[in-house]
Amino acid sequence: MAGEHLAQGHDALVPQYRSRRRPPPTPSKGCWVSNRWLIRRSVGSMCRNITTLRGLEPPATDEEITAAAAQFVRKVTGVTKTSDATREQVEQATEEIAQIVARLLDELPARRQPPATVPPLRREEVKARIAARQAAREEHERLHELGIEHTH
């Protein structure tokens, strides 16, 4: 069919939405999410990066290593929120990967240049978001304990 573009990846050939305004995303540009285009799924085109921990000053903390391991596990499994069926396996995998990463970071030689970006857990705006989320979670649990009606 004229004008029909196909995305090639491990999903096989998937016809994409035709538009006169924009060309389809090219494989070299990775994922492009829009309500008008299909996402090109491929191992080679991850939309988000895993945080670089090697060469940080001060060195990466256990919390940063665990967060990077959890991000990796979420990415490779596709499990964004754990359920009772997946919680144990995801936590075990995250723990094992965090141990491997910690050992690897200890064994690698020092970097000549620090990473170009600051890890998220070291950014003030991210720390503030995490603190606000934790406070909201604690307030929600307090409402449950007191038996006060609320919405979820």
C-alpha cells in the first residue's frame, strides 16, 4: 500500500499509522512514543539510560547501586510494578545484580573523567520528589490506621 511504513525489529513487520505531517520514526532514532505512531521495540533502542556509577566523587552509595540494579531489572523484565506473583523474584534479582555491580565497581580501575551527568539520587529536585512521595505514602498509611475514609 502506498505510503505505508513498516517498523522492523523483533516484532516482525508492523504497519504504522500514516500521517501527512511527519515521517515515521527511523530505526536509528530509537523509540518514539506518540498516540499516532507505534513504538519500535528493539533491544538496541532503549528509551531510558541506566545511571553511570563508575567514577563518581564521592563513590556510588549502596542506595544508588540498588536503584540502578532495580532500574536494570525493570527494563529487562518489563515489570514496572511488582505483584505478589513477581515480588520475590524481582527483589532477588535486584539484590544479586546490586552485589555484582558493587563488586565490579570496586574491581575496575579509576576513571580518568567523571560521568557527564549527575546520578538522579544526587539531584536536589529528585530528592525532593522522593521525600514528597514518601510523606504522602506515610500520610496514606496513617489514614488507614485511624480508619479515616479516603480515596485511592
